[in-house]
Amino acid sequence: MNTDTIAECDKWPADDATLVVLRRSEAPGGHGANAAAWLARTSCRVRLVGGVGDDAAGERLRQDLAGRGVDTSLVRVITSKPTGKALVVNAPGGHFMMLEGGANAEAFDDLDARVMNTVLKGSCLLLMDVPGTACRRLLEQVARAPDAGRPHVVLAPGGRTAEVMRIALEIGAPLHAVCNRHEAEDLTALRMIGDRIRDGLLTLVVTHGDQGAVARSARGVQAFRAAAVPVADTTGAGDAFAAAYAAVIARGLSPESGCRAGMIAGAAAVQVTGAWPSRRIDGWTRARR
């Protein structure tokens, strides 16, 4: 959970270069918060675990999420750290982000019983860039649950892809994983992935931006095309995809249906500035469901 400062710049940075900011905007962000905002647009009930500082930015984040229907009762207010900040740079030829984790970086250090018990009450657990130690505790909790009451698990580990996937494969519970093409490169050394896919314990979805997505499961490999849309800002498009995918999986539907929903959400996300959904794209989204 953090506040995004989005800078539209004149060129892609080179060493010792000065970039000219053409436009600058501020918006709520953070992988989990982004996904929660997109999930709240569905019929799913959404509860978010994370952390904010005891400051105005943190209060705005919680209020904005609550206003969209997200249950923020498990969002911790951490007095020793400020709310996280991210600088997002969009320029011709690319996009990158610099993150100061702030309070959210400490939110998962000590998950209490209330959080651990809540994990087993949902239909789906979506883990967005959660630290490895916390992921292990959460996934072990899910693995111990009886099959009939076990929630679906969707991992979107972001920059922690290799670490979190290694933990998940060791635990062995059935799961779905969503990562982008760059993150997927970190998985090549994990030899158990192919076995887990063949055994039906893992569905791996790799997104390729405007080139679509590829899903690998026990049923084989399937590619999904991306819609051709005008791109305003790619911030949070992967989070929108993961949220839409998780919403479909939570209903017990197929990974293929999840990928189709994810492609629609991702295409909608890039048409507006910022990482949260906008009413501007609601009609476009409804027409493609």
C-alpha cells in the first residue's frame, strides 16, 4: 500500500541524463491495494491485509479503499514508519518504478491470529508481493486445511517471484501463479515447476503486456490475445489482471475464464492514468464480458 507519483517524461533515461517531466499526477497505489480496488468492482467481498503509516496519506488510502467497498479492518497502522511512496516514470520506450516501502514493508512481520484465521474463511487468497516468511506461514495454514474448506490460492509475487515460488513448491498445496514475462525468467531454475504443472497442482500464467498472456496447466498450453487499445498508463495493469483472474477462480471457474477476464481488466487499466479502476472504462469493460 502506497501513494504513487506518476511522472510522464520526455525520453527514456540514460546515464547522467536529465528528464523533463511533461505531466505529473498523484494516485493511490501498491500491488495489494490496486488489486483490492479492482476486485471491489466485482461481486466479490474483499478484505485487504497491509500497512500504512499514522499520517494523512495512510488515512486517505484506507478511506479511498473503504469507499470502494474494501474491508480494511486488517490494515495495520504502523506509527514508526510513514505510508509507502512510489515514483512511477512513464517515458517513450518503457516504464519503471522506484518504491519506498514504508509502513507496508513491516505489515507482514508478525501476522496475528485474526489474520491467520481469516485466510481460511475466504474463497480465494490472493498474495501480491508478500514477503517470503509471511507467504510460508500463510501457505502452510492453507495446506493444513481440509480439501473441502481450502481456499484457492493465487500468487502474484512481483519482484519476489523466485523466492515465493520456491516456498510454494516446497509446501505443495494446489495453486495458481501469475507473473509477467520478466519475472518468469527467474523461474527457469525451479525444476519442480514442470512436475507441479503436469500433476495438476500448479497453473502458471505469464503475462506479456500488449502481446497477451500464456497459461500452462495440466490441460496444456493456451495463449490469450490482448485487445488493441489506446494506452495512457501501464501502471497497475498486471494487478488488474491478477485481480480479475482471482475473482474468477474464487467462483470455482476455469483458469481459461480467469485469463480472459484478466485480459479485459488489463486492457481497461492501461486506458486511464493511475492503477485503480475508473468509471471512464466501465462501459468498455461491460461490453467485453
